[in-house]
Amino acid sequence: MQRFKISDPTGRTVLTVTAHGRLHTAHIHAEFHPLEQPEFVDALERVYRIEQITKDEGAHGCTILVKLRPEQKATIIEDVEGILTEYYRGT
């Protein structure tokens, strides 16, 4: 299991990504709701197969479960950071 945090260039939001090696999945916890950032979610969906999006109870955020192909595990940090940088629009 790998866990890392990335923030957008302004430092307004942080993503916590937990990649599960043998399961070929990753949980991406975001400090925003996906409906507030549809361009971000669409960009994630172009790269990964989104299995589930769960809104946090009582908090402002969500967890996105994605399925990874074996070659995506090696570049997940750079890929998610690029998507966050390009598509996240601070609210």
C-alpha cells in the first residue's frame, strides 16, 4: 500500500491517495464534493475506471475508488497531480 498527499497549486485543497497494490485499486480522498468539480471527475474518469464515489458523512469531501491497470500504478502520483493541477477549480 502506498499513501501520499498532493495539494493544488494554491494549497486550497489536498488529495490523499492510497494505492492498494495487489487489489489494483486506489482510494482518492478529496476535500471537495465531486459535483462541485465535474471537470476534475471527468478527467479522472478518462484515465481511470471509477468504481465508486462516496460523499463523506458530516464533512465536506468525498472518496473516489478507482481501478488501476498494472502500468498505471507506476505513474499514479504524477497523473493525479497533473489532473488536480489542470482541472481543479477552487471554490
